[in-house]
Amino acid sequence: MGAREPQASLATFSSVSLVGARTGFVQPNGDHDWHALNLTAGQTYHSSLRGSATNGGTLADPELYLRNNTGALVTSNDDGGIGFDSFISFTPTTTGRCYLDAGEFGNNATGSSA
């Protein structure tokens, strides 16, 4: 995750590229990691949060949230991917920054995600 662990805040987030994968850790219980993205209106984006061992992680039930530039929830997904993994497909209507918020369903477990 780099030099600092991103937290659930507009002030403490990491930035991610629109292509590629990132590995992270949800810990302690209730942790959420926010990752900033700059999206273009009209373009469709896909993001997954994989926590199962078959997908390279140890987070049993990841949950993924998409938040707008103020941190308000736009959409979320639990179990839309393979098994208990999460998947979001989104086409923004405006260009700008948003945040992917990675957590665990129920906020009561820890583990790694891919």
C-alpha cells in the first residue's frame, strides 16, 4: 500500500491508477481503505475487490463502495464478483474525482485483498 495505510477519509486516502491491480489489508476490524480515482464522464469503469484465497487474498467477504468527491455513497457491492468477492461497474455522468472504499461485509473481520 505504500508508505501509509489509506483510511476512510477524504484527508487520508491513496491514489490508484485506472489500470492494474493493488493489494491491500483490511485491519483492524471495521477498517475501510479509500483510494482516489479521476473518472471521465460517459466512460464505463469496472472495479473488483477480491478477498478469497483463490483470488490471492485472505479477506473472506470483501465489500466495495464507490463514493463521490465529497465522500457520499454512490453505489456499493457485496458478492457481485466470484464467490463472496465484490464487483462494481459504473459510468459517471460528470468528470472528476471519486473514491473506491474497500472494506469487509459486517466490519468484523480482517484480511488481505487483491
